[in-house]
Amino acid sequence: MEFLKVLQERVSTRAFLEQPVPEAAVKELLQAALYAPVGMHRYETLHLSVITNKEILERVRQCAVKASGDKAADPLHGAPLLIVVSSSLEGDIGALNVSCLVENMLLAATDLGLGNLYVRGVISDVAKDEALMRDMKIPAGFTPVASVAAGYAASPAAPREVPANDVTKIDFVN
């Protein structure tokens, strides 16, 4: 797929099929993450947890239920795959590095024909659950920052014809 077409087709999926993501596709998502730019080449400050275990995914969902009080809360929207990116760095640089990995995976998922979603809010709730962190194999000293939910979309989304952002001002300084 051409790069600009990938950008146009990348949309947030909010309804996934239960169908698992093939192992080869998961490997491609992870490879895309590893090609992301990382400040000062500090790759050792990042960790990825690849979660397909339905019980763990339900526990993540329950974190959102607990935090929101909404029994129907499902920030994963039924996605069968969640890739959580954690950082050992505090502050902006850790979050920025994580965001680069996440963006690469979102674009790769689109290129592979997978629905995808940037998941952030519930991840901060996951960080408060030590047992869940351990079960997600997040190493000591690392904090989960953001994640990618992926799978097959329940219904295909139409590509965007124009960017949804029509308010960001652009100035050219020549």
C-alpha cells in the first residue's frame, strides 16, 4: 500500500471481531514498532507486552469499569490483541518514545488490513494494578504508557477523504 493511502485509511476502530490476529501479522506489527525513532537510541528503556489472553484482556477492561463506574466500559472494543508499550523513563521523553512505537504499529496494522485503536486512558489504570502488571509481564521499573488494540474490524471503515483536522494553523516561514 502507498504511504499516503495508509494515512488516509487509518481510522480508529471501535468494534472488532473475535477472530485472532495471525502470528505473522503480530510479528509485522512488532517489527514496525522496532523501526520507530527513539531519543538517544535508548531502546532498552522500552518494553512491549503482547496480549492475546482473553482473561488478561478482560482484566484490562475491568480496570476501565472500576475507574469509570460504567459496567459496560470497554476501551478495547472487543479487540483480540493488545500491545502495551511501557517505558522506564519518567517524563516527556519516555511518553514521546512510546508514542512513536504506537504510531508505527497503528500504520502497520492499517497496511495489513487490521482495524486498530490507540488506547491510552485505561493503561494508566492498569499501572495501578500490581498483579495485572505482573501478569502482563511488565518488568519492574517500567510503567505502561500507551497501547495498540488490533484485530479485524466488525465493519470496514471508509478512508478519510480529507484530514479530520481542519483547525490546526500552518504558517510558512521562508
